[in-house]
Amino acid sequence: MALKEYFVRDLVINDEYGVIDSKATIQDAAKKMKELGVPDLVVVQGDTQEVLGVIADFDIVQNAVAEGKECTTASVISTMYRIDSVNLDTPVTDAFTRMRDLNVNVVPVVENGKLIGVCTIQDCWSFIP
């Protein structure tokens, strides 16, 4: 019996996500995470809104604070992780693998070049055989 293949469109895409401009500082990102009560933000290019990556609270601790970076001036780009976005037709196993390989919790979901939400590794678990 063949297992049913699930796609990102089968998941409940989390549209409770925060976005931050690529020109923002690490401190701006931390403040926005606190304000929104979220552990990560999608980093987008200002005018085009192109998705560049994701910055997570873990990245701020590991790659900025622990490294002694000046969080009031260092850019989110210096600390974010780059992950290829998924779309609604991406198999759930692919989305899961991208996050697992980078050891991260979130991958942006894009449709027609526009960010429509995020997919978390927890979203994928129940759809993985």
C-alpha cells in the first residue's frame, strides 16, 4: 500500500508570523519578537518584500550575544539563517528535511513571490510517516 503524500497546502499554515526588514538591527528584531511574542521573524528585503531568511531568538543568542556583536548596530542579515522557502505544492517531507538539515524550526511559505505564512517543524511531524 502506497503512503499518501502530503503537501504544505495540507498543513495549517501559520499566518501568525512576524516580518522584519533586512536593514533592521538585531536589537530591533529582539524588540519585535518580544512585542509579538514570537521566537522568530522572517527577514524581507524592504521594497521588494523578497524573503531573505529567518532570524530566531536562538540565532540572536548564539550568533550575536555570545559572539559579542553590537546588537544595536549589527544587521539582522548578519545573524539570520538562509533557508529555501517552500510553496503550497512542496511535499511536507521536503519542508521537514530542509528544517531538520539546518536544525531550525521555521521555513517561510511563499506563493507567487509573496510570503503567505510560515511552516514549522511541529506542523510537519504528524504528516511524516
